[in-house]
Amino acid sequence: MLKAAGIATLIAALFIATAGQRGATARAVPLQHLAIDADLSNGVCDPVDPQAVVVKGAMFQVAVCLLDAPEAAEAITVHVGYDSKMVVPPEIPDAGGGLDDNPDANAGVTTFGSQTLGVGWDCTTFGVSWPVADAPLVPGSDALINCNGDLRNPLNTLHNGALVVITFQARKRGESRVRLLPDTSYSTESFHDYNCEGGWEPIRCEGAAIEISKPENAHHRS
Ligand SMILES: [Ca+2]
Ligand SMILES: [Ca+2]
Ligand SMILES: [Ca+2]
């Protein structure tokens, strides 16, 4: 499978050859991390809530947050694992640049919070891979989105906020975890490629817990 962040870094090296001095001024970034915000009602990624209570049958959203990054993201791969017996994300038909799919990029028509990814983003991996709510090629239940900024005219703006928002329906009572899978990553204009798994530039990645409760006034059992 193509990895958008890696491809973006490679192509960026060609386009940014005349501006290579930016790479020399990059600094260490120990505090940045990715986390899932389970409750958007009190603010998207501010604060980040590691848990939330939702009602069985209800639709709810979580955000995947980039936090404390010193440099804006220019390409992202967000791969979120979940238990489909407990929560199910609806599939959204592929359209256009894939900016308002599920996962839903913080760009396009639907945006989340004051910082967006920026201008000129595309979430189709150069026209071959749109966002999917349950990726077919990976075992388990997982939502996947790959996005690239406009590498020829970068107007990337997101340092601190939502990369994407994912919509789920709560299916069954109980507690369920939503987590960032190891290939989740983001890259920057100065050739950094930060990855949840580790690699050259590992970053901390935190999931969230969803507690699914019985609907009020409901008589049926889960
Ligand atoms: Ca929140
Ligand atoms: Ca889709
Ligand atoms: Ca969007």
C-alpha cells in the first residue's frame, strides 16, 4: 500500500530543492504527539478528552489531534483501529479530493476548530486511494485516510488541532477503545517524518476509551 507521508517527503525533496535551507534549521521536537479526543462537545482537540460516554445507537465523533507540533503537517496518514462489534463508522462515498469523507479531513467543506490543515489538500493518494471507514486490506476494523498538502504551493497551517474527525455509531453497551495504529504518521516541509510506531522519529500516540451506555427511557437490552 502506498504510504502518503513517505511519498510526500520524496516529492517534496524535488520541489523544495531550491529552498533546502529550511531543513538545516529544523529543531528537535520532543513534546509533540498525537492523541484521540473522544469528546468534541467541549472543544475539538482543546481539551483532549481520553474518554467519553455515549448512548447506544447514537452517532458520535472523535478527533485525531496533532498537538504541540513546531511545524505544520504537510502530509498525513491516519489509521485508527476500533472494535466493530461496539462501534461502526459509516462509509461515505468517495468524491472529489476526499476531504469530507469518513475519516473527514480538517480541510474542505467540513472543518474542525480554528486551525485547518491548510489550502490545497488532497486525500486520494494521487487519485488511487480515498478515505475508508473500514479498510478492506488490513485485518481487523480500521479507518484509514492518507492526505497530502499542495507540495508546489504549500499553505499548510495545522500545528495544533484536528488532523481528521471520524464519525461512529455506538452499537453495543460496554467499553470500547479507539486507537491509533502504528503506521499513523505525519511529515513536514523540512523532511521530518514522525511515526507512531517508532522509526527515525517516533512520537507518542494516545487512544481513547468510549463507554456506551443504555439510552435513557429505553426498555430494550443490548
Ligand atoms: Ca474535547
Ligand atoms: Ca470513502
Ligand atoms: Ca473535511
